[in-house]
Amino acid sequence: MTPPTTGHAVSLRGLTKVFGGQTVVDALDLDVDSGEFFSLLGPSGCGKTTTLRMIAGFSDPTAGQVLVGGEDVTSTPPHRRDVNTVFQSYALFEHLDVRRNVGFGLRRKGIDKGEIDQRVGEMLELVELGDRVRDRPAQLSGGQRQRVALARALINRPKVLLLDEPLAALDLKLRHAMQAELKSIQREVGITFLFVTHDQDEALSMSDRVAIMNGGVIEQCGTPEDVYENPTSVFAAGFIGTSNLMPGVYASGTVAVTSDLRIPVPGHTTSVDGDQVSVAIRPEKIWMSDFTPAMVQTPGTIVSTSYHGATTQYLVSVGTGITLTVLEQNLPRMRADDRWNAGDRVEIGWLPEHAVVLR
Amino acid sequence: MARAKKLERKPLVAVVVTVLFFAWLYVPIFAVALFSFNDKKSLSAFSGFSTRWYVDFFHNEALLESLRASLLIALVSAVGSLVLGTMLAFGLERVRSRRGRVVGAITLLPLVTPEIVTGVAALLVFTGAGLKLGLDTVILAEITFSIAYVTVIVRGRLASFPLEVEEAARDLGCTPWQSLRLVTLPALVPALIASGLLVFALVFDDFVLAFFTTGVDPQPLPVRIYSSIRFGVSPAINAVGTLMLLVSALLIVAALMLPRLFKSRSSSLDLITGGERR
Ligand SMILES: Nc1ncnc2c1ncn2[C@@H]1O[C@H](COP(=O)(O)OP(=O)(O)O)[C@@H](O)[C@H]1O
Ligand SMILES: [Mg+2]
């Protein structure tokens, strides 16, 4: 519909919220580009909803600014901000039917009836609710209510659409279907989505960029691949996917994890010898066979084996107190009795660039 | 068949007690209704069916004047306590503070205060303030008394109404006033109607407060009935009583039924929220 304009749809400048002495959002700086699908990912209670509420105008920041489309709206009331919200609880108007729920915002803008009817019709087609126009929200299923909430916000073509865990209340199967659908709707309408979730899979699979939030601050911001492959903090590495985290001491291009195990970390330049750091290696980046010459190898002992259908997960002890999780694909050529068992001596290896230093 | 069997199995004692209880409750009322159709003046022997006492009533200018007065009192009290009680409910529900909780408790006080105490107190205040007793003092007292009912009912509904829905309205372009008018009040309509009907019914046949706070003329209907009984009970009073009973019962049943009606067939809401309709 509206072509994506260049520039930032939303910018936060030192945005802070304090509730009774507790800093819930701490000097947040963030730029969301126009037309982008941007996710705020973080555990429950990290301040995601509070951040969205300040952007929408329901909550006054303790300090800092909110810019929408480059314009400072920090003291603009919600009804005059070019922002719409899909609430976590959907917050539908139960006394109005689907058609009037969706047309609510346009009616407030004083748009004439003919155009409202046409746009409501189009929007309901888009979210596949064309046959439920006259129904009350109470007559709809959870997934349908979710679509009404989405349509009701989207129809106003805001500069940015805020979505607060919109899929959290749906069951797993429906959630996966809606993830794909939401993403395709976003591409079709070209509106900036600021999407809040605590589900890392959801954030990784849907977003153009992800910001990982923890304790009111953004720990890391980047493309899904970037934040997954190159986590920059212990929290980010642990929150997205699983990671083998090993504390150690940095010394001339390696991290000494134990006296026997020194992990090479080529390309890492920001530490000096003697720094206390952590090394993270993803379980699926560790191999137990088919080694290449470039790989770092070390011997270990299988502690346990667990079968997960498509994968097998091993716990491998590689020295006193160091147990690594290794995830191996169950390839077609592998037989059940090819799997390692507890007590087996094995060799494990990984490419040096997959060992990421965290500070 | 199955149902009849179930009934049979009920212990006899429970059935007897229940029947006696309802008899105790309703036999006097039934007697009043019955004798209002008696064709003789007697209040002990029913000699034949007639509607003469109803005709009597509708020709008794004094009683009719009292009926009009009572209807007016009930209507104005219902509207007045609806406005004030709703405002109070919003205040208590939306401004949460320690003081608010105390005020909330005080609000309920009229519900447990003996009405006669409220009546005497109202009389003392009105005469102390030099007010001339009349319909307006009755209305004032009745409103004071009924605000609590409205507040309790409306507040209950308001408490279960998510704030996020109001925020959604503001998100979609409503000023706070518009979101109140277009979203919050429509959600409260069943509670408003129910409490309005309830107050109307309670005030319409209220005797105690009216007795203490009314002037000489016109007297509210219950007070008029009371004073005329002192000169001997006329079957016309039975007719009036039966009519009042009917009106109150209908209103209370309506007040109890309406919220349920709104839930099951929410389309009837359209009649009331026509504002949002085009
Ligand atoms: N109105 C409020 N008053 C006091 N504390 C609040 C309020 N709203 C949120 N909080 C606190 O702020 C923190 C972050 O909440 P929230 O933004 O809802 O987290 P999230 O959406 O990431 O789960 C929580 O600890 C919560 O208890
Ligand atoms: Mg939240």
C-alpha cells in the first residue's frame, strides 16, 4: 500500500522508565528503519511491554524521547500518534461486530462511509475473515480474534505497528501458521512492524533485525544470523539457542579453559592477555567425525546420549568440570548402533571461527 | 419419568419445610391480592370476584396524586443515583489508593445502616439546615441511600472491564472522553440498566425514609397508605398494595434478568448503543 519511505520509523533516545525506584527500562537507544520487521526479544519482565507502552503513548517516560517518523512525539497523546498497537490480550470491542471493530480507527478519522466499507472489506480479505464480518468477537476463535486485532490496527496504515506478543496465546500449530502469515502480511503492506516476543525461534524466523533485551537494556542488536552466530554477551549467547559456555583466561590468541584445554580464538582482538572471558560454542557446530584439517580437535568421554528424532544429543566430558553439549544430525546413512554410548572415548572438533569470545 | 423418580427420592422433611417456608412468606401477600378482588368490604370472607376496589383507586384523587408523587420520586432518584453512583464507581475503581479503599468501605455503609437511623438522621439534617420538607427532601434522602446500590453494581462490572480496551480505543484515535462514551459506557449498559431498575423499585415502595422526610402534601404512596390505615383498612388499599407489588416485582425481575439477556443475545445492545451505529 504505502511505499516504504527511507529513514527511521521509530527512534528511541535514552528512553527510561522508573516504577517506584525500580528502573524497568534503562536509557534505551534504538532506531527502527522504515518497512522493517524488527523484534524486541527478551525474557518475561525485561521491560518489553513497558517500552511499547511508551512508544504508543500510554505511559510517560521518566526520561528520554520517542521519535516517530523523525518527529518527537514524547508528549503527544496516544490518539494523535501515528502508531497502532496489537495488544497482548487483543483488547477487542466486544459490543461491536468484526466490521465495526476493524473500521473503528477510520471512523474516528472521519473518513467517509463508502471508503471505510471498502477498506474494511479489503483488510478482512487480507486476514481471511471475509465471512465473519457480522460476528461479535465472542463468537470467534482465538486465532480469529488475533486477526481482528491485527486488522483493526493495520487498517490505519500507521508509521509503525506495535505488536505485543500477539501469538503467545495461540497453540503451537496455529502459532507457526500465524508466524508465516504475519510475515507475509507485513511484506505485502510494507508497514514497519515492531514485534515483541520472548520466543527466540519466532524472533529469528520472522525478523529483519532483532534486539535482545535484558533487564531494561538492549544487550545486542542485529540480523537474526548475526545475533545467533556472533553473540556479544553471555546473556545473548544463552538466551538465543543453547551454547556451551566456558569461562577462561585470554592469552595470545587462545582462551585457557583448563590447564590442558586451550581454545584458539583467531580474529578476536578486543581482549588483552590475562583478561577473564568466556568462550561459547554452539552444540551443532561441534563434530564427532569427518574432521577437516582446519578444525580444532580434542579428546573426550561420552557422559550421556539422548535421542531426539532428527538429532542425537551427547554430553561429552573434555576435562575436569568441562562438559560440552554436542548435537549430531541423525543422517540417513547412520544406524542406531552407530551412536556413541556413555563411557566411549571420542574425539570432538570444531572450526576455530565457531568459538566466540564473550566478555 | 426420570425426573419424577428424582423428586420422589427427596426427603419428605425437606419438602415440607420448603412448602411451609414459602407459605409463611407468601400467604399474607396472597391474601392481600385475593381480597383486593373481593366484592364486599369484608377482609375475612371472600364473597365474590370484582374489580370495584381497583376502580375505586383510580377515582381516588388523593391516592392517585400519591402514586404520581411516588413515581416521580422513584424516577428522579434512579436517575440521580445512577449519575452520582457511576461517577463514584469510576473514582473508586480507577483511582486506586489507600484513601480510596476507605472511601469504598464507607460507600457500603448505607447498605447495612438500619434504614430508620438513616431516616432520622436525614430528618435532623434537613430541619437543621432549615429545608422545607417536601418531595425534594424525600428525593435527596432516597438518592443518598441508593447511591451505594449503583456503585456496588457498576463498580463490579467496571472492575472486570480491562483497561487495555480503553487504551485500544485511544490507540485508534479516541480522546479519553470518546473512549469513555464509545467503549466503556456501552460495556456498562447492562449494569446501568440493572441498577437503575433496582433503585427505582426500591425507592418506589420505600416507606421508612419517605415517612421521615416527606412534607404534608403530596405524600408518597406508602406513607399515604399507612396514614389511611389508621382510619380503618379499606380494600382499596389492598388494590394499591397489589399494584405496587406487581410493579416492584416486575422491575426487580427485569433488573435480574437483563444482564443475562445482554450476555446471550448481545445484539440487543444495538438498541442502546445506537450512537456507534450508522
Ligand atoms: N504499572 C507498573 N507499576 C509498577 N511496576 C510495573 C508496572 N508495569 C510493569 N512493571 C514492572 O516492570 C517490569 C517490566 O514489565 P514489562 O514491561 O511488562 O515486562 P515484559 O513485557 O518484558 O514481560 C516488571 O518487573 C513489572 O513488574
Ligand atoms: Mg509483556
